[in-house]
Amino acid sequence: MPLRISFAGGFFAPASKEIVIMKIATVVFDVGKVLFEWDLRYLFAKLIPDKGELEFFVTHVVTPEWHFQHDAGRALDDMVAERIAEFPELCGVEQELQNRSINSQVADDFGLMMREYAKRAAAVGAGFDMNPSPGNIKDGLITDAIKSAGAAKKAGSSPIVDSLGYGKYVTKSGLNLVCTPGNDVLATTGMAGAGATIQLFTTGLGTPTGNPICPMVKLSTNTRLAEKLPEIIDIDCGPIISGDKSVEEIGEEVLNYIIKLASGEINTKAMDLGQDDFMFWRRGVKL
């Protein structure tokens, strides 16, 4: 549906008029991940080419008092809610993540959830050391510690703002830890339940996993996989390993892909395949 903005006339609008906006595009001015400038005219100039109408629009309809005006100078990482899940994969890097927590409460909550999870697993004769799959081991992740070190890096170096149990909705901007099993479908369902609208799914051997609630973007960690299973891989991150591209360059590709996906311009491979996997984590231990 197009967005219709009507002006009824009066002191500021001498004649009744209606502007029909068929598509809205947002522009963010970003230098070093810091929002340093925001001029509403840049946002709507292409949609409202008439300078008089544009000036009226940004002065009396979408005014600088809108909340995003107050985001100037804030780091973009702090303006959005990010999530990392699969707690069994974080075994061994608890202290590193706790040290990155914004306060002791967040750190303690994460530590408690990890201990309780490990305790429940031990009670049924299992443990986090059983998490690496045969595929993980085949490709060199022979211990849970090695796998955990990589898992912790997937979230970058941002401060951790909250630690949440399965099914809890994220309410804070920044990096959130969401307790889910390592199982693909249970984890992605938990992330969707936590409010994720797009999920980035890294894979080394390939998985068709999708989600009916939010799009699943598949990132291959090696080019061989992307060439072998192009029908399920959205973005090839293999050039990082080969040295052909930097992490920043691939990151830019991922960001541009996300923008197009969120704008409805493209579908993920899982969406095109109708791969809608959905399953809640019920009672019992899952690793």
C-alpha cells in the first residue's frame, strides 16, 4: 500500500493537496559507525522534488523533534538490537563474554544460565563437550573450546547489554545473549521469538534451514561450499580466507544485501525454496 500524506490547507498550506509516496528509502550518514549528521531534506528530496513542498514537509510534518534526530552522534551499534545465540557453543569463553558485559547483573545472569544449562545436561549424561557435530570435527573443530572461540567472535567486540532466556523478547539496543540450544531449528526459532527480523546464518558444510517468521541469510565460510551448493547460499564469505577480500569488504556486501532484503527487493534462497523450519525448545536437554 502506498503511503498517502494529505494536507488539508490552512495557514501553511494554502491549497489542499496530497502527496503519494510509493516507496520510502532511508539514508544514514555514517562515518566510523557514528551517525554524525541528519538532515531530513536528504531523506525526502527524491520523493518530494518540489522545494516548497519539501520545505513544508520537513518543517511541519516530519519535524526535527522526531526521535531519530536525537540519535546524532550515537554509535550505530548502540542503536539496533543484535542477538547471538547457541549457548552450548559459548562454553569456554564465558569469562570473555562476562568481561564485555555492561554491568555485573548481565554478567551474572549469563554465568548462571550457562551453569544451569551445563548442570541439566550432566544430569542426563550429556555435556557441552558433545556439541561439536561430526561435520565440525571433520573440518577441524575437534573440541568445544575451539568451536567456542570462533562462536564468540561472530558477535564482534560490542559490549553485551543483556542476557536472556529462551523465548524472552529483546528490549535493549546493542548486543544481547539469547539462550538457545545449538540445534539449528531450535536456535533460529528462539532468535525469531526474541524479536529478530533478519538472521545471519554462517555455515561451513551447508544447511537449507529457513524460518517462516524472519528471513535467514546463509553465509558460506568457504567458497567451495558456495560453488557446491549455490541454491542454498546467499553470500560467499570464502574470499576472506583466500585473502581476496577483507572482513570489512565482505561486511559491506552483507550490509547491502540486508538493506535490499529488508526493502523487499530480494528474497533469500531459503525463502525461494520454501524452507520454513520452526520448532520450539520444549522440556529436555538439547545441545
